[in-house]
Amino acid sequence: MGENKYSKKIVEFHILQSFPVSCLNRDDVGSPKTALIGGIPRARVSSQCWKRAIRLAMRDFSGVSLAMRTKYVYDKIYEACIAKGATEKQAKKCAYFKVKKDKKEKTEAENTETEHDSEKKSETLLFITAQEIDEIAEAYKDGDWKPAKDPLSILKKERKNAASLDGMDIALFGRMMADAPNLNVEAAASFSHAISTHKAANEIDFFTAVDDLQKEGETGSAHMGSLEYNSATYYRYIQLDLGQLYENLGRPDDTLMANAVEAFTKALFIAVPIARQKTQSGYASWDYARILIREGQGVQLSFETPVRRNSDGGYLQPSIEAVQSQLETREKQYGSLFGKIAEFEFGTENGLGIADLIDAIKDKMLELPN
């Protein structure tokens, strides 16, 4: 294999995004997630939450193929085997996964000729591509529909990272399968938890509902309750390892690499966590972003010291100034190790619009020397 020209090159996103009343990411009791940073309580949105929002956003992009994360892989293998000419009995046997069963339930169900059970689940949540499902079914067909103990064992070990060819989300976010380590894929994208740049406290919304068909003489509400929410200006840090993405996508040509980065940047811009959007509508987009193409180690800002609101009462402008100042300081401290290749800004008077920003990133990628 030739040299990877993208090796050690990263695209680094420093994003500020302000949300009014919202609960973007809830904990186990339904409260907005928080963190204690620098001894100060902050609002927080987990990396997993925003990554899922990005995966969902990419479903609407033409030319982008995604994997599926599901326990219903049994169904997909069954359907693929039927499509390739298997009988229902053959498909049922070939698609069988170890499933959770009641102790009293017979475990020989996979060997019977009963109807396909679309409710059957695998024991673990699997992240798998349509290409891999088809490969499993094709192997069964070539083997005269002889079932395997575990369908995942059929996948060729030599595929490794190339298994994500038709799963952009696996290429970006990686895959870890303890039972099938040959299918593991190292993530190309790294996400920090989004944190508020300032002190933030959860508040409580008390609400009531009135019965439309109240009887005469009835007063008051028919239901009451409370929900927690907060508001914050979040700092988001995302690093895209171009070298790893290149390997995960099977070493595509430069145009396909640039298109992959375009899809990721676009999804990063439009994706918002879905929690309580029907009641609080937290659909705010980026307020500010500084994007760098660099070589070397990532540079994440900690906001260990929270910003103070400005004279107008807002946190956004002080947060923008903090990002600009801290990145300039880091560049001076790192010197030649900072490895800056290009830098772009969004959300300022002279900053780029999102379409021009994406084009500028793609153009710079295409200019990278072989």
C-alpha cells in the first residue's frame, strides 16, 4: 500500500452555539446534564448525544450510505437470504443469533420450521452495514445454506477497516465489537462533551393542564407537573483525523475524501439533539466557529475559568473573544509544533457563510501535496 498523504493531518472545529430554554440531553432522572469544571457548575451535552444527532442528520444526504445500529440484525440477514433464493426454513436457520430467552423457553427454536420471528433480538446492539449483511447472505448461499453458529463469524477477517465502505458513520465514529474484534474500526472523529463557557444552573418549569370537558363547578387543573431546563452558550470541540478517515473509507481518491469531509461538516452544522424539541424548540445553529486544518496533536480549549457576561448581559461575545484569544495563545506556545495548514472563521463580520466555509475546506484538502 502507498503512503497515506493525510497521515497526522486533522480538521479541528471550535464551535460556539447558544441555546435558550432547552433540555438537549437528559440524565437518568430527566434533568439536563451538567458538569463541574473549575469548581463551577456548567451545562453539558454528551458527545454520544450529539454524534447520534449527526448520524440522523446524514440520513437525508444524497450519496451518503450509513450503517444500522440495531438488535434486529436477525431480521436483516433473514431478508437478505430470502432475496438470494433461500427457503424460509433455510433463511431462518442461517439468520439465527443467540437471543435472550426466558429460562422456560426451549432453545431449539432455531431448528424448527416455524414462521420467522421478527421480534427476535441479538444479545448486543450491533453496528453493521448493508454491505456486510449482503456478504453474510452471499456466504450462506455459496455454502448451500448451511447455518453458522454466529453469522458475524462469516465476515472475512482481512476486511478490517474496509468493512465501513458503505457505512460513513462507522468510518467517522468507529465500531467496537468485543465478540468480533476483527470488525473493530478506529473512529476518525473525536468529540468532546459540549460544555457551557459560563456558570449555568438548571431551572424548573412548573406546568398545568386543564380538562376541556370539565363539569360545571369543577375548577383547577386536571394535571400538573414540572420539568427541568437550562440555557447556555456551549463550546464544542470536534477533531476529524483525515488519515484515519482515509484508511476507514478504503483509501478513496481525493474528491471522495473531500466529499466525505463536506458531508461531515454539513451534518455538524445542522445536527441538534432531539430531546424535548416539541416543547422547547432548541433549534439554534452555530453562532461562531473557528476551523483549522493542522498537523499534529489536537488543541482543545478547557474554559476552566468561566467567562463573564458583557455589559449587554450576554455570554456569546465574551466566549468568542475567549476562543480567539486562547487559540492565538496556543499557536504562540506551540510554535512550529502547531502545524497550521489553513484556518477559517464562521460567524463574524468577515467570516465565511457555511456554504463558502465547506467549499474552502474542500479546496484546501484538494491542495494537500501527495
